[in-house]
Amino acid sequence: MTLLEARTTPGGRVRTVSAPFAGDLYAEAGAALIHSTHTEVMRYIRQFDLPVEAMESGTIQYYLVDGKRISPYDSSIEWPYDLTPEERELGLAGLQMKYLMPLVDQLGDPDTDAWPSEADLRYDDVTFTEMLRQQGASRGAVRVIELGFENAWGDANRTSALFILKQMIYLAGRNLYRIPGGNAQLAEAFAAALDAEVRYGHPVVRIEQDEDVVRAVCNRRAGEVVVEASHLISAVPFSVLDGISVSPPFSYVKRKAIQDLPYTGATRVYLQFQRPPGFQSPGMWAPTTGPLMVICDDSYGYATGSRILLSAFITGRKARRLSSLGEAEAVQYVLRELDAEYPGIAQYFEGGVMTAWHEEPWSRGGYVSYEPGQTRRFASAVAPSEGRVHFAGEHTSRWEGWMEGAIRSGMRTAREVHEAHAQQASQARPSTE
Ligand SMILES: Cc1cc2nc3c(=O)[nH]c(=O)nc-3n(C[C@H](O)[C@H](O)[C@H](O)COP(=O)(O)OP(=O)(O)OC[C@H]3O[C@@H](n4cnc5c(N)ncnc54)[C@H](O)[C@@H]3O)c2cc1C
């Protein structure tokens, strides 16, 4: 088995960034949290004997509402949006219970073959925002409900309601875990355990197949490298596969899925500060009514030194706008906004960096995000193999946007290849009858 990896290190969108931060500070540029529902991730963490730590108080310490820190459970929040008197009474949790949970409860189980049923597909006809409005939520209530995490799967006003509702099923188990020291350890453990020849710095630019063999053609400075095999598993995001030439072309529906499924923008900007006296950490995830969407304390729970690492987690169109400023300007922008949320913090600023996944050539996006109608059209088209080519990656699983999806899809494609080999072997065996 040969593994061709375009980057020079393992991990893809699992990346722990420690440079240029001081001391033991690090941040997750991509995958950060592991939910208790992520059974395969947890199984591999145990198998590789990696450390794992429960986040004792979940992720959200407070919401930042017009610069004020508000407990998510506080029903007396003065939201800066137009809510009906009843909605004001309900508070955040009450709004979710009224407008969202009844729908989540009605949905089928995404992990079964029956998913999605015709009844589930009703929610694929509208965006998440439209669905909330149809449920009777005022515009203000929509803003409140969408704060922070619904935009995490792409712009809520463009993303299929069903796609986000499904994510809410997966989030139902509220226990959260992380790997102390960083998730890159998981990717490195996988790379070390592989019984394969791993070739880093080998971007595949062409895939060719015929009845007998499949070829991956890589672009190297010294020229093309061709690797031939009986089967090929493509684990590259569709956003990248779209630029790889394929001969003969895949089926029409696979090509459309590869071309049309959008990937959300995802920009993280991390800023290192001297720890301000009396600083009240936002925890791992503080949704804000300000332009930063979500503020994270990447040093939360482990950094005991004199410094902290805060970051903005921005997705969707805003993420693309922010990264288009360039790193230096984006850092200054985030610094100004953080200073508005935490007055005076700018004087403790030491430096910052940015990761913009949609700008990286081997990702071209944060993760896949379905628009209305796309579950109906593409959900059953993303995974099936095309001749000798099999498809893995979060985007080919039902667990889009999670490490869990990547691992489950890898297990599925491994089974597919084993079964294809077994079938070929049985056909090649001389008949004894
Ligand atoms: C900002 C952000 C936050 C996230 N938060 C979480 C979280 O909290 N929890 C969670 O579980 N998940 C999270 N995720 C999602 C998680 O990171 C991904 O779902 C998962 O890592 C995807 O794995 P993958 O193997 O499908 O794709 P990738 O990790 O992208 O792997 C694909 C690999 O293919 C390589 N490649 C690409 N093109 C080529 C080519 N042409 N030739 C050869 N190799 C190529 C890439 O370099 C890469 O190594 C987050 C992602 C982002 C971006």
C-alpha cells in the first residue's frame, strides 16, 4: 500500500499550532473537540494510548452580548435584537426548546440506511434561517439562536436546515473531550501505525483507470511520479478533487457533487497576550454579538504561565472576507475587536497568526456544508466507488465536519477494497466443480 500526501506532514485538517507561541501555548487550527458521540475517535485514542481529558464545564463559559458577559442560562439577558415579549421571557435555552428541539426530536437516525426519510427531507428544502422563521421565530430570535454555533457549518442563511439539524443530533451528547497537548498526536499516531509506504510532498494531479489498474499521477519538481495499484482511495476534500483531472470521468452525479458541494470558509486568528490581571476567560467557545462570531481561549484549562492565547473562530463568508485582508491586517482587526470586548487588553498583546483553511491548496475550505436541496441530490452519491476509485473523508460520511466522519469513512473504504479483493480472488480461483 502506498499513501500519497500532498503536504509534508500528516494530519490534514487536524493541526496543532505551537509556533510562534511562547512556552507551552498551543492552539488547534482545525479539529479541536471530541464529543462523547464520537465513538471511533475515542476508540483510536484508547488504542494509541493517548491522553484524553473531559472538559468539565462544557465549552461555553459565557456569551458576549454587546460587550457584556452573560451566562447562556440567564433568561434575563437584554438581547440587542427585536424579540417578541414571549421570546424575551424564554431566553436562549427557551428559544431553542421552542423553535428547534421539537424538529430535532422528529428526525430519523442519520446513522441508519433509512436516513433521510421523505419526512426528514422537508427540512432540506429550506435554509436553517428560513426554517426558524417558518417555526414562528422573529428575526431577532433567529439572530439569538444562530449566535455562535449554527454558523459553524456555513452561513445559516445559505445552509440546508436538515444539514444543521442533523449536526444537532450528533451534538446531543454534551460531554466533550480533548487530547491534552494537541490533536496532532492522534494524526501522528495514525501515521506511525500505518503499514504503508508514506510519500509526503506528493500531490496527486491526475487519476486514470482502466479495467485492470488505477494510476495516481503526482506532480513533483523533478517531474511526474506515477503510482499504479488495483484500487485507489481518494481521501482528498471534494474542493480539491474538483481540480484533479480524472480519466475516464466519474459518473455525472459524482461530478456534480464534487463541483457543487460548497465548503465553508474557516479562519482562525490567534493572539498571544501577557495574562491581564483579573482576566475572566471566555473558555473554549464564547459566542459574541460582535463581528468576531466566536472567541476562544486556546490556553484554557492548561496554561498556568504568564501568557494566554485568544482566538477568533470565524466561518462562512465572513471568514473569507477576514482572510482577504492578509495576516497582518487580520491580526490587527481581531486585536481591535478583542479590545472592544475586553477593554484594555490590547496593551498586553504580543503577536498573532492566522490560519485560513479555504486558502490552503490542499483543503480549499473548512469542511463541506450542504445548501438546500443538496441532501436530496447528493447525500447518496458522495460515498459510492467509481470503478477502482473509492471515496473517503469527512465529506463522504454522515458525520460531515468531524474527525469521526473521516475515520468512519476510512473504515468503510477499507472494507470496500477488502471485499473487492476477495471477490477478485474468488473469481480468479479455478472452479473445483
Ligand atoms: C476550523 C476547523 C475546526 C474544526 N473543529 C473540529 C472539531 O472540533 N472536532 C472535530 O472532530 N472536527 C473538527 N473539524 C473537522 C475535522 O478537522 C475534519 O472533519 C477532518 O480532519 C477531515 O479529515 P479528512 O481526512 O476528511 O480530510 P483532511 O484532514 O483534509 O485530509 C485530507 C488529506 O489529503 C491531502 N491532500 C489534499 N489534496 C491532495 C492531493 N491532491 N494529493 C495528495 N494529498 C492531498 C491533504 O493534505 C490532507 O492531508 C474542524 C475543521 C476545521 C477546519
